[in-house]
Amino acid sequence: MREHETASEAPKRTVARSILDDVRGMWDSEPAARQAKPETPYTKQDWDQSLSQAAMPVQLALNDLRVGKPDRFKCGTAAARLPGAISALQTMAANKKDAANQRNILAPVADIQAAQTSLQVLGDWMVAPGIWKEAFAQARAAVDQALAKPSTDDPDAKAESDRIVSSVIPALERLIIKTSAPPFQAWDPLNYLEADDALAQLANVKGMEKARAAVERGKQAIATYAGDIQKSLDEAVAHLEAAQVKLSTSASSYLESATPEPPR
């Protein structure tokens, strides 16, 4: 008998059907969803280095206002320091995907921005109208961006879009038109209702945080422009001090939450 004939007549080895099914399933099925890993926290060293980029401008701005008698030049210098602090915190937050971590890092931003707005006006009264006009324009742009989102069949989303068109946009337009005219001539910056009305309308719609913050910034610029200088200065210092507390508190809470549990 020839060798090739012997090979052809040899019984074929079989593979269990269950194994074939398992292998086929590995190729045909969708990859199993992997459980998301917890976000890697900052180490204390990384956090301290990044946080110092935000904390230092705040401290320097406070020094500008506390040493000697504050004047418009010191206010302008202090205001110019603060965008660096805001940028540092926003950069830190951008490196985080977890919303709670982002909120924790950004907690001091509102106070820093409030101080910056007041100090800009105190540093140069002539820039005040430009500050509030820009702020209200940014609020309108944020609302337009929210309205431009793709429409859905969700009745709640449609109701919110209707509220934006019927209430929010008209309120912002009234605010923009009123404050575009010369202050103390065409309107009284100590007695106007349009900013509060716009904020009230924005509060009725979800996702309007950016627009509300912009209106608040413009409203504060008007209040500083028309209000008592010492009061505005004291409020700016208070905002910076509050930002320092929040920077310290957020650092402590973030690092404590990031500390791994000891092995059992």
C-alpha cells in the first residue's frame, strides 16, 4: 500500500462543536463592554504645581490692593493678573472627564471673574460700557448656540426651545438695546430691570449656565460703574479672598477623594 493512500484512509480528527461555536462567537459577537476605569487623579505634587499657577495670581492681586492705598493703576494691575488664574483652572479641568472633578476644580472661577470685572472697571471707567456690552453679546451667543442644537421629538426639549424663542431671547434683546445707549443719559444704571428680567428668564431653561454667567458679569460691570468705589473695591477683595478659600478647600477635598483605600 502506498504511503499517500494510507494517509487518505486515516480517520479524520474531529473538533468538539462546542469549541467551534465558542471560537466563532468570539469573532462574530460584539466586543464585551469594558467597565470604565476610575479617572486617574492628580498626584499631590502635580496638583500643587498646577494649583500654584492659579493661586499665585490671586495672591498677587490681593497684594496689589492691600499694600498702600489702592488707586486705579493698582486696580488695573490686579485685574490684569487674574485671567492667568482662570486659564490655569480651566486647563486643569479640561484634563478631567469626570463632571464632579471638573466642578471641583472650577469652583473658584466665578469669584475670580467677579473680582476681575470690578477691578477692570475701577482701573478704567471708560472701558466699562465695552465690558457689559461684550458680556451681554456673549450671553446672546450662548443662547443662540443652545437653540441651534439638532431638534428632537422630545416634548420637553421642544418646550424649552419654545421658551428660549418666546421669553429668553426677547429679554436679552431688551437688555442689549437698553444698555447700548449712553448710561445716565438714555437710561439709569442704578435703576433698570432688564438684567434681572433676563436672569429670571434664563433660570427657566436648562443648560443656560454660560449665558447666566455672562449676564451676571455685565450686570456687575454696570453696578461697579455706577456704584460706590470703596464698596466695589471691598467686594472685589472679598471675592478674591473667597476664591482663595475655595482653592484651598477644593484641593483638600480633591486629594482626599483621590486617596486610595488602604489594603484590607
